[in-house]
Amino acid sequence: MNKLIPIFGIMGVDLFFSISSILGYQYYGIDDSKVYIIYCIIVAILNLSLCLGALLLKNLKITLKELLVFSFPFIILSIYLLTGMLNNGFNTLATSFFCYFLLWSVPAIYVAIYVNKSNIFNSIVKWFEIIMLVFSLSIITSSFIPFLQGANFSLMGGATYQSASYIAAFAFGLNLYFLCFGENHERFNFTSRKIYKYICIFLLFLQLSGIFLSGGRGGIILATAYTIYISFSILKSRNLNKINTYFLSFIVFIIFIMIVLPILLQNDIFRSGFDRVFEFISSDGKINWDGTSNRDDAYLKAIELISENPIFGYGLYGFWEVSGYPHNIILEILLNGGITYLIFSTIIFTVFLNKLFKMIKFDRQNRLLLIIFLYPITMLLFSGTYMTNTIFWFVITVVFTYKNKLQREV
């Protein structure tokens, strides 16, 4: 159980909507039902209890770096309270997102420390394969069954088409990763059977099709990022047998897609989703802003606001007073703290990537951390806010608090 609880702390939001879809339940918002909020509170309490309980009962020593991470939520609390005092009140959106930070991000940060202190990351890896299967099943129930019934995609347990496309792409990335590098990990026994491998290869097609059926543009970008990174990793391995097997399989898969895709495009439902996925690309290969769900308006407004206060921005929560979602993590950082905060964030991110790649070089099992991280960092370029993304904070915390023989080098 102590290895399963962190999984919900990391992937709890997507798991809620995926499992809901499998069970046939649709969540329409807090006004319709409190089940989602209750679920999030339970997940948060379990993860915080697991982390704090382990530290107290096992009498684990806290390093200065870990103490800094533990204090991070209190720093954010101070910023939130200061913002409210300076603005003579608390903005409703700012308050909502601060509460979501406490509910989602804080447990993810603390459970990351627990995972490192308990040295169980390699033990929870196998659960990500189960997550891949759960997500794949939710794609079938939310996309393929309606498609076979002649209906368009509606919701995935309450998640929108955009979220569904990212979930499908994440499942694709995990699946492709375990097919190529699964031998580096401790896995469940059933994964060693040949029939399971064939099922996973077939699931690659279903997962890609799920992106098109949902009609989300971000998913295809994430799936492309996974394909490029894993292909590069295969080449870098210098394992000729693995390289030949991978690229032969890749060619066969592409040929299969080329045969099946024209048939699927004859179906109006599939074609509608397919066209929407690539709607942001014009016929001359440039960006078609009319096909970006008004992202151009959001970007232009954010850039205009940034130009009015370029050095220090509007504050971590103060920017909600003047702006909504900028739909881009770089623009959000500039709105938060201007060029000053962007320079600071760039330095932190560079250190993070440098250490992550050293971790991967030290232990190949750590490659999964990058696979996981590609999901939020790709999504945050187009949607959402980094302050409430559990996967984003989990991976960053795991990397910065990672400690073993590598400590001498980093």
C-alpha cells in the first residue's frame, strides 16, 4: 500500500477521470457533485500522512535541501497572503488556484521526498505500466465505443477532449517506453508473456487513434516528442540488435498506419477529429492561429501585460487580477515575476535538466522520470498552470532531492 498511495499522489487527477470513464461515470463539476473534491482531499491526506508519518516513525534525518523543499509551501502561503494584503483583498481565481496548489501540488512535493528517502522509486515504476493499461482502457470506453456506436467524443469521465488527448499520448509514451526499455525495470510477472507484448503493440495504434478521436492538438505534439526521444535513446544505446528490431518494427508500424489511415478517414467522425488535431497547421506549413482555440488572443493579451511591467511582473497570484490563463508556462512566468523570475526559473530548470541527465547516466531506470516529465512540460506550453500540476512538482522534487553516489558529482 505504501507503494500504491504515492501513485495517486502523482497521477491522481488523471486516474480519477480515467477510472470514472471505465465505470461509466461522468463528472460535470462541483455544482453537480462533490465526489471529485472528496476524492482529492482523501488522496492528499493519505499522501501527506504517508510522508510525515514515515519521517516521524522511522526517525529519518532531514537534509538542508529537503528542509528547504518542506518549507516551499509556506513560502507560497506567505506570497499568497502578501498579495491579498497589497491588493486589499483576495482575488477569487487566485484563492481557487492557491487551494488547488495545497490540494494537489503540496502532497506531490512531499510524497516525492518520501519516495527518495524510502528509496522506493524503482519499486513503484511497475505501477506506471498499470496506469498505461488503465488509461488505454479509458480511451476505449470514452473514444472507441462511442466511435463504433456512431457518436463523437464527448467526455472522458468528465475530462475534456484536450485532457483526453494528453492522457492518450501519455499512455502511448509509457507503452512505447516499456516496450523498448522495460527490461531495465522490475515489472509484474504477466508483462513477461509474449501475448502481453503483442497486446501492447496493438495498444500503440489504439492510443494514437485515441488522440485523433478526442480531437486534442496537444496530444499529437506529446506523442511526437515521445517518439523522437525514445528513438534517439535507442540509437544512443548502440545496441545493434535493439536498434534493428526497433526501426524494423517502426517501419512496419508506419506501413500499417498508411494502410489503415485512409480507411479511417472515410469515416466522418474520425476525419472530424483528425482535421481538428492538425487544424493549427496551415496548408503552407505555418501556424494557423484560427485553429488554436483563440490562443493568439490569450498570447497577445499576456504579451501586452508583460510589456507594461517587464522586470518584476504582477506577482505569483497578483497576475490573476489582470489576466486569466496565458496558456503558456513562459508567459505565465513572465506575468508572475517578469524577466527577473524568468532568469531565475531558467537557471533552476537548467540545473534540473543537468542533474536529471546525470541521474539517467548513473541509473538507466531514471529515464522513466524524463518520460513522465515530458507530459506536464509539453502540456504547460499550451494549457494549464505549473502551480497546480502534480506530475511537474513530483519530478522536480525527486530530481532535486535525489541523493546517492551521484551526490559526489552533482
